[in-house]
Amino acid sequence: MHQKPGQRERRINYLILKWELENKSFYCKIKNIFNKNNIFGTPGRDSRFTTTFEGKYEGDNIKNIPWVNVLGNHDYGGASYICSDGDNPAECSDADAVVTALENKFSWQSTYTSPNDDRWILKDHFYVYSIEDKDSDVSIDIFNVDSGDASTHAAQQTCCQCYGYAEGDDDTCKNVARCDKLCCGGSTDMYDACYAKFTEWSDDSRKQLAKEVASSKATWKIVNSHYSPYAHYDEDGMAKWFKILKNSGIQLWMNGHTHGENHDYSASYKVHFVDNGAGGGIQKESASGIPEYASSDVEAEASEEWLKLQYHTADDSWSFAESFNSTEIGGVATKHCWYIPVDGGTGKEC
């Protein structure tokens, strides 16, 4: 179902409040939190965070818990203009301008300081976020990667900026490609510079992931990515990620982008793959039969032997309306529950 801007965040926030997750240690943000209200500069940055993040996820049980972030395609502009003029998107003038704009898009989010215990975490395009429970000796390393060179709705569409040139015409932008007038205004220099920047960031993420996971001593090793390494990549791109995953000890890969929930497993690689993209919105791509939950989120609880994975969504007592204020609020339903063993095996249903 299509949801208006802001509704999905309010529903997710309410579901989190209903769960009463007082003991949770962190949240992973793998989707585009600024889908409709992008950031175009430092002056308007904090007000957008207040409206789209702080004001939406403000429950007492989540207010001071770290949000571990990676950026998605819409954080970089989606397929609209990447550059800006004041607080509005604007056509980029040349290759240098588009690269600078991409770097600024990242910087404006990574340098944000949340008034709630500095809970917004985005250290770099690749970084490791670690957590350890001293009492149980259970530890988690979250390997946050930039997968912006994916084949589906990633660098190609973002760099073309067709929605900017075509003024948001979906039909016109369906098959636009490099050299087309509606792709960087026909400038191959601009397109190539933009694409190369995404490739550089993703190549570096793969290089650092291979290095850091090899030295990790954590009980649980989790990759946090915007894109899936197989559903959103072509065969060559997929091979780059799976070369790293093989015998890595990574038990779980979590990604968003596709607006739905899904759980796949590779027995040969001993890795579970989870789509956690059901914050709401229109499903643009399919991936392994994803159920259309209006709003949903994934919860994971770790012990020495098991990672308990659950999908929570609204139960049947909800009655959705055009506005959240008119929505009849119900309870929480758990649609999927799975135990992942520490050795990365198949696991079992809860």
C-alpha cells in the first residue's frame, strides 16, 4: 500500500512503542529516512532531522538508543537533482559539482548531532559498530557498508538524475541511460564522475569488510547494508560480495531498499539474508516473494548460541486511513520468528 510521507515513520514508531523494547541496545537504519524531505544544505539540515527523525522516533524507550546508519539512494537524491540551490534541488553544472554534491549529501548526515544522547551514528561509508554485554560475554560487530554501486535503483539512476530533468515523469525515466539527454543532461563526463564515486565507496567497503571481519572476535557478525548482495546486484556485482562472505563467519546480512520483508538462507555460505524494508511505500522491485505489510520492522535478540529474529507488524485490528490521526490503532502481530544458530546454520522456527 502507498503511504503518505511521514505516515510510515509514525506507524513504525507506534509499533516500537507497543513492543516496549526497554532493553534494546541499538537500531539499524538501512532505508532512506529522508525519502521525501531530502537534505540540501547545512542551514535546513537540523530542521529536517527534527521533523523526519527526532519528531517521529521520540518514545521514551527509544529516545536514547543508538541508531546505526547507512545511506540509501534517496539520501543521495534518488533520481532527482543531486546538487542544490539554497534549500532546493538544482541541476549540477559539471562533473566536479556532482561529486562535491554527493560528498556533501553524506557529510550533512554524518556530521549531524542528535540532541538525544547523540544517537544518530554515521561514522563513514564503511565502519564497524561494536557492542558487548559484559555479563554474558556476548558481543556483536555490525559491519556497515556502502553498497551504492548496486545494479538496481542505485548509482545508475541516482547519477542520471532523470526525475530532475524530466520533472518527475516516471514513464519518461523508465529506460533512461548514459548519453541520453535526460541523464545528466547528456553529459557523459558528469555521469561517469558520479558513477565512479559510488564505485569507489563500494570498492572501499568491500576491501575494509574483508579485512575487518577476518580480525573480528565477536560472537555475532552482522552486515548492515542498504542493498541486498544478490537481489539488487547483477552477477558480477554479486560475486564481489559473495567472495567476501564465503567462510567469513558472518551469520546475518540485513538490507533494505525493497519495501517489504523477506528472509533467505544460503547453506553453502552459512549466511542468513534479511530484507527489512517494510517501513512502507511502493514496492518497485520484487525479491523472493515479499509479503506486503503496511508497516513492519525486524527485531533481533542475541545470546551465546542463538540470534532470535522476529518480524513485527500491525495486527488485523488496525484500520488504516489517509491520515495517521484518522487511523484506528490496534496491536502488534509477529509474522515471522526464526532462531539463527551461532555457526550460521539453517536454524529453526521459534
